[in-house]
Amino acid sequence: MKSFIHSLPPLFVTCFLLCSCGDPNTPNPRQTAPLKAAHVNPFAKGTYAHFRAQKGYPRNYAIWKNEEVLARTTPSNSSIRIDLSAQRAYLMNGRDLAMDYPISTGTSSFPTPTGSYQILEKKPSEKRSNTYGKIYDAEDKVVNSNADIRTDPVPEGGKFVGAAMPYWMRLTWDGVGMHKGKVPRYPASHGCIRTYYKVVETVYSKVQKGTPVSIVQ
């Protein structure tokens, strides 16, 4: 091929190359979608600004910890802020952020209420929902895995078992609280604030009865 091109007149070679390779200024008709620019994080690594500017934030599973602030955060100086729109919670020490972590709150049918609250009760492991859970038949088989005991019947000889809510931190006496649970990156609970399993033990250890909790839209 190389010797063939060398044997051709210069003008013919130019025409041959243009026909073979195409005009670089002509769009490729086989390109079905424009190329996407690579995500570039403009902030210094390790900073909170860099964390928030990462791809997928806030609806990812990333956790931010300021280890120095977290170490000096105690049940007597902590507070928690819940952001329903971001599906994120923030463990605070005064104005200093100790931890930013993923949560899942109530659906549109069972919304998590906004407002200012205090933790009313803590139970590390034995807490179960009085309203939502599973219904079993007399042979101990699950017949309803997303039951509401107020409306769903329990078959004769069957039973209702409330959903487990470990690391329970009650916010209202009508059943809203923070606890360990499945945390898809969208609202999915019956009103509670499900807390990511990788941080829930830390959060539980840093609060007490009376810890302020604010919930914003």
C-alpha cells in the first residue's frame, strides 16, 4: 500500500487520502451521542468542599468525617440536622460539622415531619415497630412482608412481627425516630429516618436524651 501511494502523483495522493480518511471537519454520521466531559473536582482533596463536589453527591453512599471534630463530639455537645431533599444527615458539634452521612426518610405517602425535635428515647437493639412489619400464618410462613397492623388482617393462628429498628432514637411519641435500616438513595421509609449501617453506631454513641434534631425540607 505504501509503495502504491508513493508511485502516484502528489495531487492524486492528496485526493486519495481525503477520500480514504474523510474531512476532519465533517461530523461523523455514526456518532450517535456527543462525548461527555469528564467530571473534574475543582477543590483540594480531603476538604469538605471536595467531598460535596464529588460525582453523585448527595445521592451516593459516601461518608464525610472530620476526625478532629468527631473525637471531641459528645452526647452533651452534639446535635443532628436532617436534610430531606438531599437525603443526608449531619452530626454537628456546635457549628462544626463532625460527619455527613446518607439516610433514607419517609415517602410521599408517609412523610417525615419537618421541625425541631429532641431525642426522647434510646434503645440499642430490642426496639421493634408497633405498626409496620411482617404477618405470618399459622405455619409460620410470611403472608405479608410489608404489613400495617392497623389495616392488614392477621390470619387465624398467625402473628404480626414488627420491623426491627436497632439503634432506636425516638423523636416523636407517635413513632418517628432514627434507627438502623436499609438506606436506598431515595425516600423509602414510613416516616422514620433510616441511618446508614456504617455510621449508625457512631451516631448512637454521640447523642443522648435531649439531643436537638432539626429536620428541614
